[in-house]
Amino acid sequence: MKVRAPNGQNLTVDGTPQPFIGGWAYLIWAHGPTGGMRFQVTPAGSAELVSKQMGDWSRYTVREAQWNGGRIMSLQDSESGGTNMVWVGPHNEISTFFSGTGVPFEAFMDILAKFDIQDTPEGLTMLPRAGSGLALGNLLAVNTIDQVCNVQVKPVAEASEAIPRSAGKRMRGGSMWRVDEHDATGAVQTRSALMVNDTTATTVVAARPDDARFIGVVESISCRLS
């Protein structure tokens, strides 16, 4: 599987014994002179679908506008005093959070206009335009194998603090360290594996610590950025 990350890199993932439940979701930050802003890039329709599944949709005041070949949705939550803005394209969507309500569409449009947005079936890229003063960083790619595990991929350069100094066990996807968290009785509460190679740091989090299918994923999966 090869997909395009928002920063223009190709993410290649192979060796998974079970299929992922859907497309990849990404978190990415745009850093500039006035600070940073976090964006989520997900398959088109995700924000609405997840909100309805979580029971949050009925709380929102929903407004829509057309922009740049897609539509912008304003999901205003008066209860929490915040607004989620979502640009929905033909294949993928971009969302970010604004504090406050009554946020004008133009506030989100002005931010998106600083990026060259290309939405394709292979993925969405949002590269800062020349003169915007913005740079992308803190990329995180996430997907799930149903009832088995969650897979989180970062560029290795952005995960240096999380890499253990001890030698890891050699796996197909890189050097691997197992991380167990225990409850008060000493039983394993959560189990994950960190795998590091020359381009990525991948965390695989088990749905159930004792599931043999999780071990199969850890032993076979390979994630690379290019």
C-alpha cells in the first residue's frame, strides 16, 4: 500500500496480515511566525460520520459554504464554546478547531488559501505557498486493523526522544521494543510495540494484550516514508 501524506511524502505500508479498516488519517502542524495550527486530514465525510457515531452531531449548529472545488462545514458547539471547521473535497477533507462560536467561513478560507491543496484518491497534500511563512511538521499517520491493533507512524526525525537507548529486537519493519503498561495488580493493561527504521517510528497498539494476531502484525509490518 502506498499513499500520499499531507506533506507530500509517500507512505508505503506492507506486510500486514489483516487489512486496515479504511483510509489513513493524519495529524499535521503548520508552524509560522505567529505560532502553530494543527490540522486533521482524513477521508472525505469522516468528521460528519464520526460525530454521528459518537452522538455529538445533534449538538452542533451546522453551516455550509462552497469553496475551492469542495464545501466548508462549520460545526459549532455552543455547549463547549468551540467550532470545528472542515473543508470536504472529492476524496479527502481537512479540519481544524477554532475557539469560540460564530467563526466566519472567511477565517478558515484565509488559512487554507496559504496552502496549495491537491486532493487525489492517493491522498491529499497541503504544501505551504511561497511567501506564506509556514512550514509543516509533527506529522502523524494513523490507521486501524479491526479488533487487532492501531498503527501510528511518525517520521523518525520527529520521534528521537521516544526511541530507547537500548538495542531493539530486529523485525522486518526495523528495530522493535515492546512496551507494556500494568494495572495495580500487575496485569498487563495495554501492550504496544515501537518499531524504528531509517525513515519512520511506528507504534502498534494492541486491542487486546494477549491477541496472537497482534504479534503477527508486529513481526510482519513495514512502514516507510520517502
